[in-house]
Amino acid sequence: MTENMEDRACELGNYIVEQRATVRAAAKRFGLSKSSVHKDVTARLYAIDRSLYVQVRAVLEENKRERHLRGGQATREKYRKLHEEEDLR
């Protein structure tokens, strides 16, 4: 990961836009905390590249609108796996 904060913010922004990634996914991919990623793609990116910032905000807003769906999927998957394990016993 780039040591320069401006470059890192742009890399994260581009990744989020290209992959339609969540802050959590970007943090995992780049080995950073969610707080660092969020700070980079909001505060820092706004000062560096406004057009990329607008694109990132759009992805983040979309993710925010869909988070309840992802949570439901994760819960469904968790219990599906638990039931499969019980069936194997």
C-alpha cells in the first residue's frame, strides 16, 4: 500500500468505484482499518479529487441502502451452514 496519503486515498477510491466494494471489503483488501478507509475516501478524497469523491459517495450510498439485504443474506447463510453441519452428525 502506498505510503503517500493522497495516493492511498485515490487508490482506495478507484478500487471502491471499480469493484462496487464496501468500506469493509476495501479495508480487508488493502490491509487497513475501516476507519482509515472511510477517512481516506471521504475527507481526504474530497480535497484531492472531487470527481472521484462523487463517484465513491454514490457507491457508498448504494451500499448503505443495501446493507439490510446483505445482513439478511449473511444470517440466512449462517443458519444454512449450521443446519448442514447438524445433518452431517
